[in-house]
Amino acid sequence: MTAATAPTAPATPRIPVATRLTGFGQLLRLAWRRDRILVPSSVLGLVLFSVGSAQATLALYPTDAAATAGLSSVLANPAVVALYGPASAQSADALAVIKTVMLGAFLVGVLGLVVVRRHTRTEEDEGRLELLGAGVVGRWAPLAAAVTLATAAVVAASVLSALGLAALGMDPAGSAAFAVAWLTGGLATVGIAAVAVQLASTTRGAGGLGFGALGVLFAVRAVADSADPGTVLHGLAWLSPLGWAGRVEAYGANRQWVLVLGLLALAVGVLVAVRVLDHRDLGAGVIPVRAGPRRAGAGLAGPLALVTRLARGTIVGWAVGMVLGGVLVGSLLGAVTDMSGDPAIRDLLEKMGGGAGGLFADVYVATEIHFVAAAVAAAATALVLRLVAAERTGQGEVVLATATGRVRWYTAHLVVPVVLTAALLALLGAVVGLVGPTVTPDAPTFGESVGATLAALPVVWLMTGVAALLAGALPRFAPFAWGVLLASFLVSEVGPLTDLPSWLLDASPFTHLSTLPAGSFGWVAALVLTAAALALMVAGGVAYRRRDVA
Amino acid sequence: MRCTVGGVTDAITVSGLRKTFGRTVALDGLDLTVRAGEVHGFLGPNGAGKSTTIRVLLGLLRADAGTATVLGRDPWRDATDLHRSLAYVPGDVVLWPTLTGGETIDLLGRLRGGIDEDRRRRLVERFELDETKKGKAYSKGNRQKVALVAALASGVPLLVLDEPTAGLDPLMEEVFQRELAALRDDGRTVLLSSHILSEVERACDRVSIVRAGRIVDTGSLDELRHLTRTRVHAVLEHAPSAEEVAGWPGAHDVTVEGDEVRCSVDAEHLGTLVADLGRRGVTGLTVQPPTLEELFLARYQGTGSTDRERENEAQPA
């Protein structure tokens, strides 16, 4: 199972590039046929995100002066910069895209990663590539088709967004630079994805590598961007493709040449991937599958133990992420409190997700929790949807043919995310609570931090319940849980700064997040949300008991 | 003599089972009886409804009409309880990529409520299974072995095997056949779905042939043979004339070439034919009972593709 990377492996004979790419066109068409909903709808979503957000901000702050007065001081805050990247200029245009440049570059990268993985490692993992590979298909063709489609998706999202921004009357050169920022982050991530799917030998492993790399690059950029300009630390942003997206400074310096870095990263990634591809066996990775124990440990008995065991990698990955995130958030508290004199800043941070009153550091922590809640809800959604995945592969059938009842099998898929999300949020709160007070006396205490993160649980559980209901009742539509989650988050994220209708804002569970540690804890809202989550889960279970499982 | 399992003489009884998926009729009034203690072959081409039937018997699918009783219980209502007495091997085994084969066998045994350690060890040895490999690293045949060991090592009275040997090599197929014989000697009941006819012919006491969601024939192989013609090839001293041939009762497709006669004859007229041949001075005689393959083909001949048939039924003109 190990890849043939040993020096004893015979050198691959020289095969013309055209031969290695045989079947590329066919495979590209196949990939497009399979993704004709996923790619266009994701691209449309990203364009709506960038253009809609800009339009709403411009409506509130039509002139540079208004924007500068309303927004600029807060956006110079290192803690905010850590999340959104640096503001490129004190203009309405620059501030209209502050929320979408960095987050968008990240999301465009995620899209590229998902598309590359779907058509390479997943296909190989499930044996379909073997079927294709035995036909008249060159060795490079599947990777080339996947990278081409992913690149096309990234380009479409970036260029259409830029055209949309220009159509709003924003500066054309700045709009082009905006496209460059997204392209740089997106193309580099496609390159990273191309390597990740070659290194890992499973779909999940490739996801872990790819998303892990993206997370690290985001963290590197966050630390660098919140450091003082001119310092070495600040320069570290140039090590991260997401840092490049920020340094384009769209609607400011407009450094369009940064696109070269993105193209280079893509090229290097593809070259490395091809090099690995030429030296490995089909179905294998560079990270080999090791042998394991002959007998199961005493603990591996029952559906809950099985689901937990299968989620082990996910659990460890998220726990590490929470510790790193907690250290980041906690250590930035010092920078935040320096800015607390400015009432305009507080007003804006409060609109962005914090609550009224309390110390400025508290408002900042509440804002961060908003993001973390969405991330943790995503982890829960992925875990719940494994119920549907197991049904598709037949693993669920095998379990249900034993003395495991449906309700227990369904419940096991809910208990793991429900408990895990609580543990993750508590972990984050604990780390922030430990690190924060060492940086500034204004930081929330240990208890306040843990309380604040745990207060996000009802919302996270509600999103878990949405996924549970879909998985239990409508397995074919289960992936819509992702759409509901993303829409809920974006509405509450962009909503308060804009004039979105209040019913739409209220419809998003994230709008009802507690504003702890800044504000107060709404017991009624928390209880209502938790009850709703429970009701969704029970309804999903009732439906799951009654439907065909096949 | 008929065995009983948990006090019932029939391990599985199904009558009038109907199941549709959208406009496709998967089961169209299927009847099936599996007696306790027998190995029952469940034969049919791809798409005939074998796996759908099995999923109903496991309580994974809910029948639209008809009744199914497995070990005296309703599989839909009492699925969990029933599954304590039943082991299942799917046709396409997908293992958990991160669990080893050994872990999977233990897990499935525990989920079912226990595993016979001695039998487990013996089966792992006989199937030459490397238990330390991760699910992802197994070939199709080895995945099948993991599921087979897990099912065969459990002491349950009923085994439901859906094309269990699809990926096994001939040596392992032989091991499987021996294990199957041991199960039968042990008095356990097996429902063996397959389209490998030699496997069924060798292992099964009775078979049911399914076509387009219905059972078209059921019985022991002898009984089924009785319904199908035996082929006779004789070399005679005195060849019969055309008129004489026409007078043979139950003989079909008779050809006479010199002193050689070939024909097929209905089972009940075989004695008459052989007696008549004897009077003509037999110098060579081959009497070949129908193989299962011939039985099977006879049930399908002239009916065209069953899939097409089912589609036509499902889509009224």
C-alpha cells in the first residue's frame, strides 16, 4: 500500500504529455456534468455575498466621509483586522468590501478544494477512478480535469464579483484588484488541494490535510495582519496565500501583480502533485494506511462507541483547532483594549455581533464567538450527515441488520455532535479564559469566558437539529443542511450592518446568539432554541423509524 | 423430518409481497417459504428482486402489501429483536475504512449480542484472513471474507447471505461450501441468494427462482428437475423410422442421424422411452438430467429481458 517512492522503483519511462492527458476533455465534461448544480450555485452564492454586502454598506455610508466616520477607526483595530484582514483605504469603496475580501478568498479556496477533492481522491477512494483508469485515460487526465474545473469556478466567482462591484459604480481598478485578491487565495488553494489529494490516501485524509492547511494559513495571516506594520511578524503575511489576498489592498494600493503569486502557487502545487502522481500506485497515497490491531478493544461495542470511534480524527482535529483559536483570540485581547476609548468602535462591534454594554474586550470576545459557533455547527452538521453517508455506502445496513435498533443508530449520530459541540465550545472558552487575563486585566475571567462560549450551544444545537431532521426524514435532501447553515450565518453576519428586513434577520438562529460576555444571557431565548433543536431531532427520529433504509 | 427453530417449522414465510420504488415494481406478489433447518437457494438474474426481498426480510424496507414472517416475527415491527437471531452478509460489503478487519468482526459480533470465539478463530484461519489490515486496504474478496467470518462465527439460527461468494477465489469458495455444509449439519437455516448456479446446486436443499419480483418455481432440485425434460442420447443397432419417433410419448426435438438418436423427454415418460430404446439394441446410452442452469434458463427462455418486462409492467401504455 505504500507509494513507490523508494529509490529502487524503476524510473517512469518518458511518456508524452499529450498521452498522459488522454481523455482530459471527456473527464472535464464528466466533472462538469456531475457539478453542474454545485459549482454554479456556489459561484452565484459567492457573487451575491460580495456584491450584496458592498451594496448594503454603500447604502448606509454613501460617501467617503461618512464611511470614514462610521467605520474606519474600528477597522483599524488589530482584533478586527485579524478576522477580516487590513482595511486598504479610508474610502467607502474599501470599507464596502472589508468583510468580503478575506472571508471570500477563504470561501473561494474552500470551493476549489472541495471540487478538486471530489474528482480525484474521492473517485479513487471509491474505486470509480479504477474503472476510468482502465479505459483510454492518461494518468494525469483526472487531476487535470479536476484542477481545471476548480480553477474555472474560482475565476468565475472572482471575475463575476468584480464585474458586479464595478456595476455598483465602484472604482474599476479597485474592482479588478478585488478579483485579484479572491483569485490569489482561490488559485493557491487549488494548488494546495492538488497536493493534498496526492499525499493522503483517503478522502477524509485529503480533507484533513487541505482544510488543515487552509486553517493554518488563515491563522498565520491573522497573526501577521494584526501585528504592527513594518515588523517582521507583519511581513509573515507574505507566507500565506490568504495574506496575499489582504496585501492586494483592493480599492487602496490595488497591487494587481500579486496575482502572479497566486498563479505561481497553483503552478507549483500542480507540478508537485504531478510528480507525486507519477511515482505512486493507483489508490495509494504517500501517507500509507498502516496495519492495526487484530482484535477490537473492549470499548468498541455498541453504535455510540462505533460512531465515536469513526469520528476520532475529526474530534482531535477540532480540539486542536479550538486550542489554537482560543490562544489567538485570548492573546489579541491586549490590542483590543487599547482601542476601547472610541465609542464609534464599540457601536460598530456591537452591531457586528457583540451586545450592548460591558467591557470592550467582552464585546470583542462575543464577536469571535459568533464565528466559532458557525464553525462548530459545521462540525456537527458533518457528523450528523454521516448517518446518510453510511446509508448510501451500505455500512448502515450492516449495522441495522444486527440487534441495533434504528432509534439507537440515529441517536448515536446525534449524541456525538451534541456532546462534542459542548466540549469544543467549553474548551475554547477555557483557553480564552486562561490566556486572556495574562494579557490584559480587562479580559473576561475564566468563568465568564466558558459561560459565554457555552451560551452559543442552543444555536449550534438548533443547526444540528436541522441536519438531523433532514437526515432522518429526507435523506436525499440532507446536503441542504449546509445551505441552511451558510445562509443563516451570512444573514446574521452581514445583516446588522445593512438594511435587511428584520423578519429575515430574526429567521437566522445566529441572530439570537447570546451576547455574552458583553451582554446578558437570555434564558427564554436559550430555552426556546434548545426546545426547538430537540423537537427537530425527535421529528427526524420519528421519520427515520418509519422510512425505508436502503 | 422437519426441524424447528424457536418452535416454528418455517423459518421464513412470505406471501403476496409487493414493493414499488416510484414507478418501478420491484416485488410483485412474491411468495417464499424457507423451512427451518434447510439451505434455501434464492435464484434470479440481476434486478429480479432478490436484494429487495432480503431487505424486507431484514426490516430495512417496508412492504407495500403482503406479509412476511421471519422466525415467527414481523421483520418491520420486531427488527431489533429478530436480528439477535439472524446474521446477514450483504452482496457488496463496504467496511469502515479506519477499522481493521479484526475490529470489524468483533464489533459486528458484539452488536449482534455475542460471538463464538472458537468458531471465530477457526474461520479466520480457514479463510486465511489478515485481521490487521484496515478496511480501506482490503480487496473485494477480503472484505467479503470479513463479513462472512462475522456472520458465520455467530451462533444464530438463521443466516441471510446475499451473493456472499461474489468476490471469493475458487479455493475460498470451497471453504465457504464446507462451512455451509457444516451449518446445515448443525441444523441452522440459510437463505442463500446467488446467481452462481453450481454453488446453489451443490449446497441447497431447496431453491426458489424469482423473476420480475415473483417466484416462478420453488421446490427441491429433484422436484424442479421433474418439471423439466431429460436429455437422452442413444446409439442403436436398429434406428427408428420417422413414424415410430412420432409415436414416442413426451419426446421432443428428436433427431435421428444414422444410428444415433438425440431427444429430450418429459420426466414421467423417461421409462417408456428407455424401454422402447432397449428393444432396438442399445450400444451406447447417455441420459442427462437437466442441470440447474437448464432449469433456470427454461424459466426464462422466450420471455426476453426481465428488466424490460418489468418496465413495461410499470409503465402502462
